[in-house]
Amino acid sequence: MLVIRFSRVGRHNHAQYRIVVQEKSKAPVGKHVAIVGSYDPHSKKTILKEDEIKNFLANGAQPSDSVYNLLVRNGVIKGDKRTVKLPEKKEEVAEGATEEKKEGVKEEKVEEKKDDKKGAVKEEKVEEKKEVVKEEKVEEKKEETKKETKEKK
């Protein structure tokens, strides 16, 4: 199956792309069937061989999402733009929230184990343990705040 995709060229920190037609299983920098254009994202300059692109699309070549959006923007093909999948960024979490998450994970694991075994009797014990742990953490926080206030005075 043929695919139309970007192949990165250009120097370090200044990317430029060739728009190439190649076999889907090949690496983007590998052997290609044809070069059908180029794109410079810094200056937004696009050079396209529209006749060749339309010919490959008519013969079954599939454009990548980014190339598809570029072709729609330049009027080579008609349609709505596709959403490009970007990797999700991990959110920074406050220290207190990380402790709560760790605690929540431990509690869920314990609950799953007790459901598999004797059920109701063990559920009660787990709930009691949760309350004790929470009370201990509250007491620790109170002690820390007392120490901080003494240090300030």
C-alpha cells in the first residue's frame, strides 16, 4: 500500500520536509517512489506537484493526517481537516495529591483482593484501616504545622 507522507530533511533545529510517496512499511527516510512536493514549516512555504498527487490519490495512495491537512489547506483536495494525534503531556501534580493517589491505588488493590476471598468481613477491616491511616496523616500534618509556627516565632 502506498502512502503520501513527510520525510524530514534540513539542518538541526530548522526542519524542512519532502512530501514523498512510498510503501507504508518503509521508513520515512527510506526508499521512495516519488517526491511530490516540499514544505518549510518556518516560512510556511509549500511546493506541490498537484497533478502527480491527484494521480497517486486516484490510484489508492493514502495521505498521512498531516499531509492531508496540508493538501486541504492548499486546495489540492476538498474536505475537513483531520485531527493530528499528538502525544499527551504528563501533568505536574502537587506533592499532597501524589500521596493521595498512591494511597488510592493501594486501597483499590486491597479491595480487589478481599472481594475475591471472603467478601464482607474483609471489607469492614479495610475501611477501618483507611480511617486509621487518614487520621495518622492528619496528626502528622498538625505536628508539622506546629513545628513551622514555632520556628517562625
